[in-house]
Amino acid sequence: MQIDKNSRIPAYVQVMDALIAQMEDGTLAEEAKLPSERELCDIFAVSRTTIRQAMGALESDGYVHIYKGRGTFVAAKRLNQEMSGLYSFTESMKRLSKMISTKLVAFEQIKCDERIARKMQCPIGTELFRFTRVRYADNEPMLIVTTHLPCKRFPNFSEEGLLTGSLYAIMRETYHVNFTKANETLQSVCVRADEAELLQVESDAPCMKIDRYTYEKETLIEYAVGIARGDKFEYNVELR
């Protein structure tokens, strides 16, 4: 925790590196409160300006959250979601050795109105299955997904399998879907009150809204809207 004042590396960067090392080795646990500015000044034998520089940079890089009047806290680690290929939440979390669970909030058969008909590229009144799920990783709510499927393509679709497995696995194995492509749009949003309750976050917390359109050949077979916690996910896109 000592700063080398003869180093070419700025003192605030050395403070950052020391704190990041403690976060990575578990000495500073997720959501743990950091010592106060004054305590950090004493620990590192540096000025308050240096500590404030370090804290500001750590916050910008997503390592800490600073709350006025409460202090500075270690940020929870975000799950890196690779946006290559037709990824699914279940498969992504399994690769990260996370325990996956699902809460089914709603399941119904509807006739689509004008707005959903435009989204689904189908006539008004087309019968759809619509269901909303909260997806959990290690018993922590991560994502709310509302999905629309055409009843004609998925006859007798039921809610039982949604609680135990991957929707895409059901679509492949039971309905022999041959996925060809999916289009997604992402935008930053503030969570609504009902969503905040399901995700166990503060009202108006930042989240990512993900609209997905999934195709079999040239036919749209799924329209889904996801609300992902902004403090839990980061999305990685490889550009070629």
C-alpha cells in the first residue's frame, strides 16, 4: 500500500492499482465500503487531491460507486455478455458457472394489437403467446424478458419448460426451429417502478433495454424485450 514517489507512474494511478489489486484478490469484497478520504490519505501517505483523483478514475472505470453522504463502495462485478452469434441468457450464464433460475411473472395467449403486429410483422389479431420472465444468476435478479411467439408456429406451447430450461432449447428440440438470424437494438433506459421491484434495484436505476427480433429463414418467429440491470451487465461486440 506504499506509494513510490520517485516513480514515473502518477501517485493517483498507484493508489488505483493498489485498490484494484485488493478488489481482485477479494481483500475488498463486492459492495464493501472503502475507507474515508482521510483514512486513505493516511494509508497511502498522499494528499486528499490525489485520493480524489484516484476515486474519480475508479468510478469512471466502473470499479466503485460514490454516494454523496454515504461514502465509496466497491462495485459488483459485471457479467460480460458476448454479443456474437445467437446467444441466450441460459447458455451465457452456464459458461460463467452461474446457477440459473427463472420466475415466470405472466403467461397468456393474446391477439396482437396494431403496435405488436408491426413488431411481429403479422396481421392485427394474430394469436400470440406472450410471457414475462425474471432471470436469475446465483439467486440474484439480472434480467426481465417479455417474449412474443406466434401460436401457429408453436402450437400447444406451455409454461412448464420455461422454469427449468432454455427457451431456445425448447424451440430447437420440440419445434425443430432452424434459427437463421437475430437483430437487436440496445438503448439505455431508467427502470420503471414495477421493473425496479422485480429486479430489486432503486427506482430509476439505469438499465439496458434490448429489443430482439429472431428469424427462421425470412420469417420473424420471436419478438422479445429485455430489461437488463445496468450494474450487472456489460456487452462486448467484436468488430471485424
